[in-house]
Amino acid sequence: MDDKRRRFETQVLPHLDAAYNFARWLARGAGDADDVLQEATLRAYRAFDALRVSDVKAWLLAIVRNCHFTALQQRRRRSQVPLPEEHDPLDGAAMISDTPSPEATTMQLDDARTLNELVQALPADYREVLILREIEELSYREIAAVINAPIGTVMSRLARARACLKGKWLETVEGAPRAVR
Amino acid sequence: MLCAESLRVQAHFDGEVDAVAALEIERHIERCAECRALQQQLEQTRVALRRELDYHRVPATLEARVRRALPGPPRWQWAAGRSFWTGALSGAGLATLAAALAVFLWLPMRAAPLVDDLMSSHLRALMSAHPVDVVSSDRHTVKPWFAGRTDVSPAVADFAAQGYTLVGGRAEYLAHQRAAVLVYQHGAHLIDVFAWAADGAWPWRSNERMREGYRLLSWRQGDIEYCAVSDAGPEELQVLAQLIQRIP
């Protein structure tokens, strides 16, 4: 039995759901996330020998993130038409219309859907720390390792992300005509 | 959110401060209305996100693709959920086999409540003062004890010589029947080996999965389904499983 493959399957693959969920929230779409997960798993496997097994999850998520950015750059280079700037905070605001269409109003009745859309619309920097902290329950230190930033940055970004989401939420829910709740 | 303590309030909320700092921050929150509001907002956001945000689990087909692409021979056991079938069928690439795979992939979900039952039984036993109902390393004591108390009569043996000491046995209600539990001590680990009459709900010959840091290794012998549950390592459980399988 191949020992490396066996160790990889017991130590790394249990985090495949977390890796995929993270990829989905980074990529804002399913097709790209599939490719990112595939590439990230292969990269992880190649790097696995050198790994000291202290924090496999954060390590795998960091690889997922790197693969996501590589794929993003490649897509941008290929297409001459510039894609929407992922880091532009206005990007998020632009996706939430000030004057909701009838469809949008109906959607706002659904809290879960609204919340998902608001998180989707957050700037990528905010989105990733929120997912890592609130959904994957990573510590500040682990998040710092995943996004390759100092812990201080993690703290301030997390604070801004939470405040931003709360703000958008209030804006969306209370801004809705004849708010239902 | 202008209070200078807001980041520390957040850190406290995220469980990132030590006990001394936590006390300081809690005192501050009592005095500062702004930070009280912040704490409430953090709590609300967290609850909403954890309850409502979509969690995208790997689709079975994608996981199969990911595993197929890995170099090296696939592990033949069922590792962490789904690898046995995907591994066994890797490279087959036939539409019919893919369809068969799809049919089998829902089985782990069906078996999940059983995993829950096994886990909670094991944890309850660990927490209680009496992980065993009958204390004995003698199979001539344990095996008769099961008679009348459980619906199956599993093979019983002590493996103290190999490092697995039979501590005793326990009866548990599991898979809608009275299951037998053999309790082994291995170093610092307590290993529960559950045995119940096979009903086809868990059709794999060998099967290993992790749940909350505990490892479950299951196999079938004749008409009896076995599952070893412990925080011991994979090899340690494998060895015990092989020992039990070799009981005449």
C-alpha cells in the first residue's frame, strides 16, 4: 500500500468539503471552483511530503486560495475584456440596487437568500475572512496563514467585513418597500 | 464602532484572548454601550451566517474525479467516507459503472444515523464511570453475559499479549436491536467494538471513517456487523480488527 497516498487520504481529504466550500465562495461560481479544487488537491499532494502535520486544514485552504488567484489571473490574461475587479469595494455596492425591482423585492422576503447574496457581493477580501472565521471556524492565526497576512490585518479586516455585512443587511432589509419584518 | 476597545471586544468574541484579558473586556462591555451593541451585532451576524449561509459540499462526481487524479494506488478501504467505491472503480470510466457509483454513493448518507448512534454510545461510555457492564478479561465470562442481553453473539477473545486487553462488555440499543459491545484497552485508548446483526444497511466489507476526531472502522463477519470506535490511530484499529477476524 502506498504510504503517501494513504496518509494523504486520511489527513488531507477529510478537509475536501471545506476546501470546496471555500473555493465556491472565492470563485462566486461552481465551474471555476471545480477546477480550483482539482488543481489544489494535486498541488497539495505534491507538497505533502514536506508538510509537518500541524494544521492541515489551513494549509489546504491556503493552497485553494492560491489556485483560485492563479486561475483568476489566467482568465484575465486570456480575455482582453477586463473582468469586474474582485477587490473593488464598490463592486459589492453595485450589485445591490437602490431601487429594487419587483423580483428583487420578492427575493428580499427570503432572509437566507438575501444573506447569501450579500455575502456573495462583499469584496473578496471581506468574503474570505468571514467564511474562514464564521463557517470554517479558523483561529486568527490560521486565517493569517491562509490569507498570508499579519494577525493584525486579519483582525481589522474581519471587523470591517462584519460591519460591512451588517450595514448592507440593514440597508437591504430596512430599505425594502413595505418591509415584511 | 468607534470605541478603541472594539477590536478587543471582537477578539474576545472570537475566543482569541486569555482569561485575564477576557475579564477586563467583559468589565469594559458592562460600562460601554457601544461595545455592548457591537457584541450583540457580532452574535447576530454569526448566528445568521452559520444558519443561513450555503455550505457547498463536494459533489460526489467531483470528489471521484479528484481522487482519480491523485498519483499512487488508491486505498482499498473506505477512507473518510467515499473512497472505497470511487477507488475501486477508478479508471473504469464506463457510463454504466458511473451510474452504479451514483446509486451507491447515497448509502453513506443512509448509514449516517448509525454512525451518530455509534459515536454517542462510545462518548457516553467514555464519560460515564462505567464504560463496561460486565468487567472481565475472560471470554468465558463475557460471552455468556451477552446471551439473553443482546441479539448477537460475537466472537470474544482477549488480546493482552498483542497489547489489546479485553476490559469487558456492554449492551447497547443500536440499529433497532440489542447490540453487543466489546471493550478493549490499548495503551491510553479505550476501543469499543460494536457487534450487531447485519441488516444490509452498511454493506461494505471494510470501512473506515473519521467523526469528530474519532475513528470508526467497520467490517462484516458472517451475519454480524462490527464497528470499532476509538481515538486510537488507524493502524491500531486495523490490527485489532484483524485479530478479531482471526478468532476461530
